[in-house]
Amino acid sequence: MVFHKIYWTGWISLHNRKKQELTGNKDEGLNSSTFWSLFLLGLTSVYREGFEVVLFLQNLRLKVGSDIILQGALIGVALTMIVGVLTFLAQRRLPHKKMLVFTGGLLVVVLEVMMGETIQEMQLAGWIGTTTININIPNWAGVWFCIFPTVETLSFQALAVIYVLGSYFAARYFTKRKAMKQKMISNNANPRVINQ
């Protein structure tokens, strides 16, 4: 929900406003400057996402090699195509809200993994200290979820998850508060609603 409100409502609505500003003059048609403005607008929206993916894949390629990355990319493209086809076939029956909540949960897991990986890399580079905790964390948790028995890794991962959950609950609180204020304003503007 937080992802939907901040990303889609903010980022996408900004691009929609820019598109409407650029194409608002219907008398001229699509002139050269409008075309290039729309082209640059589309390029920035695609480039932002692509840049993140390229950085992520380059890091993985340096660690495990090109063949594994190519295989993973092909599997990812195939799964994306399957999901795309299924989405178009069953678009009216899909539980979109549940899918967004599930995607948000997956993004929290990705954030936790990326935070653990970043802190471990900084520790290996000697940029931050390493305070080992004497707890048994299985090796697979370090490989798959970047959970390592250090104070720094676990605390930063916990802070990241608390920040995301806190922003989610804060957004819900402010949304409900805004709705209550609007309801009170509409009740004050229409006295009959209060009497009923």
C-alpha cells in the first residue's frame, strides 16, 4: 500500500501530468518538440528501472560469472512472459489488492537482503566494524537472505524493516485521519447528515 501510494501515485502521476502538459495543445498536433519531450519522458521512466537492474546484474556477474547470469535472465524473462500472459487472460478475476500486498512483502524481503549484503560488504572492506554475536545462524540464511551473526548486520536489517512497517502504518493513520476530517467537514456543511 505504501509502495502503491508513494511510487504509483507520485512517480506515475508526475509523468502523466508532464504528458498532459506536453500534449495539452490539440491545435498544433504532435510537433517535433512535443515528440522529443515525450521521448525523453519515456526514456527517464524506463532508464531509472533499467539502471537499477544493470547495477544489480553487474554485481552478480562479478561474483558468479556471466553464464549463471544469462541463465537467470532467460528464466526471468520466461517467467515474466508467463505472468504477463496469465495477467492479460485473467485480468478481471485477479485479486489486485492482494497481489500488491504480496509484492510489497517481497520488496521488504529484498530490502532486508540488500541491507544485509551492503553491511557485510562494508564490513569486509573495513569501512565499519564487526561485532560478532554468538548465535547459530545456518549457512543458507547467509547465502539466501544475507543474515549474518553480527550486531551491525542484524540491527540495520531490523531498522530497515521497522522503517518500512512504520511508514506503512503512518500512511494508514494519516489516510484515515484525512478521511475523518473530510467526513467532519462534509457533516458540518450538510446539517441533515448529523440529524440522521
